[in-house]
Amino acid sequence: MSADPGISRRGALGGLSAAGALALAGWPGTAAASSARDALITVMGTSDLHGHCLNWDYFKDAEFEDGEGNHIGIAKAASLIKEVRAERGRNNTLLFDSGDTIQGAPLATYYNVVEPITETGQTHPMARAMNAVGYDAVALGNHEFNYGLEHLDTWIDQMQAPVLAANALHHGTDEPAYRPYVLKRMKVDCLDKPGTQPLVVGVLGLTNPGSIIWDRHNVEGELEFADLVESARHWVPVMRGEGADLVIVSAHSGDSGTSSYGGGVPVENASAMVAEEVPGIDAILFGHAHRDISERFVTNKVTGEQVLMTMPSYWGRRLSVMDLALRRERGRWRVTSKSAVTLNSNTVEEDPEIVELVADQHATAVEYVNQVVATSVEELSAAQACWRDTAIVDYIQHVQIETVRAAIQDTAEAALPVLSIAAPFSRSAVFPAGDVSIRDIAGLYVYDNTLLAGVLTGAQLRDYLEYSARYFHRVSASGAVDPGGLTNAGGTPDYNFDQVAGLEYDIDVSRPVGGRITSLTLQGAKVADDQRFVLAVNNYRQSGGGGFPHITGAPVVYNAQVQVRQALIDYATATGTIDPADFHVVNWRLVREGTPVFD
């Protein structure tokens, strides 16, 4: 897993001093340097690691690379962490994570689903790596709940660092289901005199309330998720009362103040609100939004103090580093200045200790994803799946429809038409002509969703499709249309452009949002408002993810907890051949006044 030695910016471990390596990574020096200080502590943070231990792309079976030169994985971050600790002194540093740790890369998926740690007793690779790096505390992200509470509890037991989530409560109570905070008792080096001084840093963990929607089937009746602001307002004074000189929040929540879901659930991206409304917080490490925010200051409305915030991108691309300069006055510590940077992990080699530690599990995952399961008669690509009906997305639709149709054949809904939704999760997904492997299928269906089905009416389906059609920018009724500027209107991600298979419809992108579904038929006949359909969906969508109308309240007629990705793998294995002639039907198109936008 070594990095490419041809990139000259990259400083190998041991080849540079700690200060030199950090300078390459983007460290500007001690930005918080102040003459009015007795000590300096450095708080490091990662977030949204999503199962990435190594700088490896399991879908390409090669080292990870992107157009911006980013590298990923704990092993990369670990090298930066070692350099910071060497530069600042182990006594004076802390390391936290703000969640979404165990879901994502096929390495993690293998030990979540294929050979789950709850059955094998193996240590999860993320626990193995994080324990070796030496985290001081880890907050729960929403994806930690994807595999059920038993799986989560097993991973927590394997973690040496305390795992925190103050606002995840036992159902029907105000009692935290997980540890809410931890007090880290340090002996920090004094800068102008020999010896150390005691310092207590309180770390509060906050998780995302959206888990009650996105993982309803795993947490319903077991957990509730309280508002981040109210939880922090309760726990920060408790931590201060127990002797915390400083309070850091590790929150799996963005800073926009918005939510991807409707009302009734606390705000999804509430980190800046916590900074504004809860006094007594010095800094916030936050995640969930997958952005690189080196440094942001938010003014607390109560005290007027500046709260330092930082988000270290995702997958280990960056390491947040916060410096807090301290002055000891009348036996108490006071923060005199603070700053933050994010360091780029593409400037260092992977930590060989971490590489070696997970090598066997990595090899197992690589072998698994490279298993050939079927033969494709031609290459199928998702490159145009965001504006055309493509065969590769129709493969998902076909498998979902066949799975649900077989499951309901002896039920009262057996006579209803079975439809399916799927979205273009990855524009780079390809089934090559010839051998198709598990990694090819995993590259198409990148999420660990399960399959459900509910009953919707024709009127509800039209609403659903109108909502999905918000994905497109409005264009003029004539002239050329650039596909690159047509999609993702309002920041809508590709995974929220649901395509429905099993009926026919047109999306008129020259019309305003809300009036774009100009034709909706089933085998040529207009769909009636009261006509009933069985719609195959994934658990994320059925639980309210994306805010699509009607689906959360639709009567569920199928929920066998089958993973969609595994259903695709099993179907490909059983049939042995992937032939678009068997399943590809162009049933939707983009139009302008009835004329197709693309030939």
C-alpha cells in the first residue's frame, strides 16, 4: 500500500523532520502562538472514515486516486497523527473522531455483512486500526446504526476509545443509551518552566437525529434521538461541574442548520447552532457533510465567545488540527487563542504499522470483491444514467422487481403491478463485457441498503415522480442542452434522482418544478389516480431519506431484510449471464413539449 514515490511533494515517514512533514501537509506553524500563554494543547480529529483503513479503491482494485490528488484511509491519517504528536509532545495532544466509521468501503462491508463480527468474533478492521492509532474518543455517526444494535454494541466493545452519543436515548426515557461524554485528564507541558500541569478536557459526543428515519427498522422502539442543542445545553454544565477546564464537542452533524428530512425530527445539520446557543464550548469537531472546513469561528449568543469549528473532509483525506493556547490564572485554565487547520494526507506515506495490522483482512476483502459471478454480453455503463434510461440501472430495477414479485405471489397484493425505484449512485459504474465481479456490482450499488416494498396509488406515484424531477434544472423549450448543466438542481445529489421502472413516463425539463410529469402510463394506458401499485424501494428511501412523498406511510408488503447489493450478486450468480435484452426497457425519457431532449 505504499504511495507513489514519483510525487515529489510526498514526504516519507522518517525522511523529514516532524515539522518538515507537517509543513508539506499544510501546517502553517503555531497559528495560536501567543505570549500570554502557559501551555498549548493540540486536538486532532478525523470524521466520516467510512470503513477506509488503507489508500485503496476496492471498486477499481488499485490504489485510490482522484482528479484532485487526494489520498484516503486511517493509515494515511495515522502518519500525520504521529508527526503532530512528535512535534507537540504526546502529553499535549488529543485525538477524536466524529462518526460514520464502520460503513462504506468493502473492507468494512465484508466484516459487517459477509462475515459479520457478531458471528465470527473477529475484531472489526476499523476497531483494529483505530485502537492502534490511539483515539481518545469517538462519536457515533448515523451509519453506525446500519447493521443493528447488536452489531454496533459488538464494535463498541472492541473499541479501546470511549464511544460517545449523548443524544441517543433509550426509548421512552431521557437516559443516554451510550456514554455521553468523557473527561480526559492530561498532564500538559508548561512552556516557560519545567514540569507539567493538570488539565481536564471534556469531550461531548453528539450523533445525528436522522438515524430515527434512516435506520428506523434498526432503532424503532429501542432508541430515540434528542435535539443536539438541547442535549449539549444539558451536558456541558455537567462536564464543567465535574472539573472540565475545556469542553470539546465531537458531533456527527453538519453546520448548515438544515435537514434533508421533514419536520418532527430535530435538525440534522446543527453543529453551528450548538456553537451559537450553548455556552461553555471551546471547540467543535464536526462531520456528516463531507466537507473540508479548516477553520470556522461561530460567536456564542450568550457569552460572545468565539467557538472554533473544523471539519476534516471524509475518508481520511484530511486531519483536523486545533491549537488551543492556555493561560493559568487563579488555579484555572483560560483559553487565550485558538486556531485550526486541516492537513492533507496525500503528503505522507501510509503508516506501515496500520498497513500490516489490517493486511490479512484487506486481502480477504480484495479476494472477495474480485470473485467473478456472471458474464455480461456487452459493456454496461452508468455514465449517462443521470439523464437517460440505462441498462445498468435497469438491472437493479429488474432484480428488485423479480425479488418482490416472487415474495408476494401468494399474498393479497399478488395481482398488483410491481414497480421499482433505483437511482444512479455512481456515474463511474461499469459492467465490463465478459466477466462481471462482485466489485463491479458493488461499484454500481455502493450502499448497504435493504429491500422493501409498499403500496402506492397512481396519484401518489405522480407526486413521487414530480418530487424526483426536481433534480433537473429548467431549460428552454428549444436549443441544445448540455447534460453537464442539466442535473443536480438545487444541490440535489444523484442518489436522490429516483427512476421508476414498470410504467412509462415523460419528464418535461422545460416546465417548472411540480408540473414536469406530462405522461404517465402502464402498458400504454393512462395511470388512474386510484390505481394501486407495489413499489420496490430501499430502506433509506422508505424510512424517509431524501424526503420523498408518500413512501414512508405506504403499507409495507415486503421486508425480508435482504440487502439490495446481495440480491444483485445472488441473481447474477444464479443466472450466470447479464444480457440487456432480458431486462432493459426504455420506459422514461426527458422531453421538451413532447420532443425528446436526447436521441
